[in-house]
Amino acid sequence: MDRQLRQLLIDNPQLWQGRVARKNTTRCIPTGYAEFDALLPGGGWPQDILIEIVTPDWGIGELQLLAPLMGELTRRQRWLLWIAPPYSPYAPALQQAGVDTNFVVLVKKGISERDALWSIEKALQTDACGLVLAWPGFVSNPLLRRLQLSAAGGETQGVLFRHRETKNSPSALRLGLAPAVGGIDVKVLKARGTFQQRSAKIHFGSY
Amino acid sequence: MTDPTSSLPLFETSPDISPATVSSPPRNDPEALWLAVYLPRLCLEILQGDHQQVAAAVIVQRGGRDFIHSTSLPAEKKGVLQGMALSAACALCPDLITHPIDKSAQQKRLEKLADIALRFSSQVIVCPADALLIEARGSERYFGGIAAIQKSIAEILSGEWRHSFYFSVSPTPAASLLLARTGSSATVRKVEDLRSALGGIPVAYLPLDKKRRQQMKNTGVRVLRDVWRLPAEGLAKRFGQAFSDYLKRVLGEFSDPREIFKSTLFFSRRREFSYAVENLQFATPSAHELLSELCDFLREYDLCVNQYELRFFHERTNATRVRVDVRSSSRRVDDLFMLLQTRLETVAIPAPVIGLELYAENVSHYSTCSENLFEDLPAPVDTNRFDSSMDSLLGQLRLRLGEETLVGLAPLHDHRPESAQNRSALLIDDMGNAGCAQVPTIDNARPLWLLDAPQPLQVANGAIWYRSPATFFSGPERIESGWWDGDDTRRDYYRAVDKRGCRLWIYRELGGARQWYLHGFFG
């Protein structure tokens, strides 16, 4: 192949090179679960993007999936911002999961949709937070695109929890969760660098 | 300018003979010259309106009855005198307008004037109720003589403030005050000349109570010269040690330390526009300029601001005031400007803006947190960088969402699950750590989601129902605690999963109705 073309392909991981799944060189933080690392292109949670997690119910294990990421971020002294979660995160449980609660900021339920989206955008734009977790209601695609751009600009990862998947959502990583015994079923609905929709079962330590 | 004999000084308490004033061994600063500014009608002049044309008086209550404290010239002409009872005054002058005395307003005005006096000297003393003392020897040469200082002060007082005043200069503060109160604009430069200069002052001007004044009158003492002639040892016995000490302070034999006035710092700057601005966006560059001036001011005096007010002036309506609370002790223009922009998003102006003013009174000393000395260079990646930008993000969130919506989490040492965590307002100290003590991790698994209030569950067909029948797979964990503070909890906790896959944390009460509740989810 032409040398320039080869260089172009190496420099741009977004260019799809067919069935051969290339080693993704985006920066990632290991997820903490071996099967999950194998599932994601890049071998971990990609940095600087907006992640959408689609789950039918709260409480099937979605936070447990993020727990190692949260623990790693607080170890690096980055802040975790929870924006209007449906229930209260429980500090002793967070502590058990390895998260330092000194770096947790919670925005209580009851703020308006607009304020919630504004907060997410502001938090994604700064470098201060390591992770922003939000449970917005309905977010239109243009707004999602704006949030995705803000996440790409800063050093903050954003995670949006939804009940339903929106078609053609612009977020860079979309995961679908389903309950399973002893763990959780994760399906990669969309990820940069691959067209495959693979799924795996992640085992948690206990049920 | 002078009208010496008409006003008798009226002292409810003798301000110069207060037991708190320290009399230390004889020593006096031979270099100081004190210029006393006495404002005889201060209490009238601070009132609104022009009281020089009308018969008006300020009254003060003593022993349940009203007495005249201060009168205007027309009232004086009619015969109303200081110290007269109100009833007598009204009989002499039926259309007398009376006002109660306002000591705090008087004090405020005196402090304002002291601020102005600070232009002329570095030592200004506020004598409560009606006088200022300005140390003039130090500034004599710079201003070209004490007369020049007096002239400048006179211009300010009579022009801008419309106060009537008496000046006098002497080496001791007490003597200056005394001379000023008599209305003689004397200048005494040497301590030795004080005795002769003060000799002619009637004893009525001395701060004495009524009994002692009567005693003096009975003794035949009319002026201070007579007091000098009395034997010194007997003076203390007759008229009190305090009076004797006062005379010694007047003559400079005892030193007279007084509290120097320090002005309170505040910041106030204005910008006027040459045309009316309709859109707030176009006013924000001026706000940015004002903020950078504020930051310079803060750096100069080593302060940080807690709250400031931005006032938008309109042509016909009252000014729109926007108050901004600043939580972080940042002095960077960009941080403050970002906060202001967030605040201004929710402000609607009723009319076009013709001017801006930034007013900051609430300032406090700057507590250091390590800032990057070279602000232009990219900061090395260390935790402090995150904390200061987290501070500004939290500040913005607080402004938009409200103070109470932001909370921090901390685990507490309590067996009862609902009390085992503390959701409190965010406490972030200078190091950027939310303060909470380290609590050891619990062994038994705890759910990541906790419900704010446990939800009662129904039992149907022998199974617990949470939207679908739940199957138990772990338990029970018995938690019994809280008998000491009335919140007794005795529960058996189980882990269960329902048909839809939600992992539940359920408990059953051990006493009472033995009801089942859902308390959390293992998310």
C-alpha cells in the first residue's frame, strides 16, 4: 500500500478498515472486568466521550458496572458529579466498592430538565470532574450532539442513563444492559471503531 | 463663624472623664499637635431637609422626660435653650419641630467625616457624639501650615456637608477638644502655654456632673484660672480623682491614649455609558472591566470578596441590583466573570441601562490556597488545579440550581442503614477536600441505591411483591440498633431479586406489624 495511505489509516482510527478489528489507540481506563475489557474497542472505558447506558430498570447492576471506574477516578483525585439520580447513592456501599466519598458531589432530585441539562453541559466543559452521571428524561438528538461535543472538548467523561434507546443518537458509546444471574448482560449497541454489536455477560463477585 | 457663649455643652455622661481611659505615668508626645473639629449642631444637620430656616430641635430623653439637646438658629432666637424641658420649649416656641436623637446616624456621619479627614493626616480620632481630632503636626509641612489644613477642611465641611464647626489646635487632645467646644479658635503650640490659654474658660464647659458643678459654683470657682489657683492635693478630694486626672490630661502631664480611627474598606466603581444599552450582553464588557478593577483592589489590600452587588442604572426607574455571592476565595477575573455571567442569565432588566456600578463591602482577609505564581504558564498537573476549577464549577452550579441542591456524601458510623450516611451540604475547605472522618468499611454487602424512605411491600400468594414476585437469595442480616435515641430499629434484612431483574434490599420489622419494606437496590 502507498506509504501515505498507510500513514493516513494509522493516524485516523475512525476510518473503518473492514472486518479486521484494529487495535484501538484511544485513551481508555480499564473497566475492572475482564470480559468487559474484551468487549469494548480499546480495552476499557474511552475517555472524553459521552456514554449512554440503556437499561430497562434502575437497580439491575448498572452502578456496579461503573464502580471500578469510579474507584479509579477517585483514586486519581477526580470528582464524581451525580446529577439528579432517581435514588440516593448509598455512601457505605460506595465505600465498599472502593469509591472515595470525599470526591462525590450530588445534585438532588427536583431540579428542572433544563437545569439538569445545563449542569451536565457545564460539568462536561470543565476539567474539574472526572465523571458526570446523569439520569435525564428525554434528550433530543441535537442536544445529545452538543453534550457529546462538550465531552470531547474537556477531560470529563459523561454517562447518561436512559430507559430507551433513541435512534441515531450521536453519543460515541452506547451500551444496552439486561439483567442476568450473578452479573449483568452487556450489549455494545454502538462503539467507535467497530460495527459489530457484541454482547457478553459480566460476572460480579456476588449475585 | 463663632458664637461662643450661646451653646452650653450638655453631657449626659462625661465623655472625657471615663474610668476606662487609662492614665499612665507622665509622658506626652511633645511633637504632636491636635486639631479638634467640633460640630455643635451635628445631630440636627444629619437630618434630612434644611433645618436652618425652621425652628427645630433634637430632643433627648432623661429620666422619663424630654429635654432639648440641640436647637437650630431660629429656635434659639425664640429663646429655646439646650437643657430646657420640652414643655418649656414648646411654650416659648409653639411651632417647634422636634426630632429624637439618632446616635447611630451621628456616629456614621462622624466616621464618614473621619474618612475624609484621613486625607489630611494619618491619625484621626473620632470623639463620640460630635467631634473629631486630627493630628496635624505630621502633615503641617506637606500642606503648608496648619492654617492651610484648617482652610481645606473648612471648605469641605461647609461646602459639601453643610456643617457648622469650630476649630482649635493644641498639643493635647483633651485641651483641643475643650477649646473647640468653647468656640474659641485658638492655636496653642507649646504645652507651657496651655495654662494661660485655657485660663479663661468657664467651668461650665468642663465635663462634670450636676452635683460637682453646683459644688464649684458654691466654692466660687467660675473659670479654669480659679481651678489652677486651688491647691492641687485638695482638688482630687473635693471634685474627685477622675476630674483631677482629666485636668492633668488637659495640661499634658498625663498621656491620653485614644483609639485611632481605621476606615472600613469597601470597593465602589462606576461606569457610565454614553448611550442607553438595551441588551445586557453589551454591558458585560464594562462589567468585566469593573471586575478586573475589583481584583486589583483585592490584591492590593490582601482581601477576598464574599459578596458583591452590581447595580444597573436606568433613566427613570430605580436601579436594578444584582447580588452575587462568591463562595470561592478566587481573585481571578475569569472565575468571577464566569460566575457573573451565570448569574446574569437569570436577570431581566426592566429598562435600558445607562450606567453600571460595582459595590463590594463584604470583604474578608484572604486565606491562602496555593495559586500558580505564573498564571500564564500551563499549570503542572497536580490536584490543586482540579480543586480550583471544581470550586468554580460548584460556584456556578450553586448559583443556578440553588444552595440546597448540592450535597456531599459521607459514611457515618451507625448500624442503622438510614443513619449510616450523611447527606449534608458540601463542605469543601481550602485543600479541596470534603471533610469527613474515615469510617471503616462494613463487611456485609450494602446496596448502591438507597431509597429516601423505605417503601412498604405487599405480600400476596405467599410472596413479596415489588412489581412482580421477588425471590430471596440471601439473608437474613439482623440489624438492631438505636434504642438510645428513640429511633429503635430492629430489622431483618434480606437480598432478593424480582422477575425483572432488579436486585432488592428488603427488610422485615421484628416488632409491631412485622411489615415488609423495600430499602434499596443493589445497582
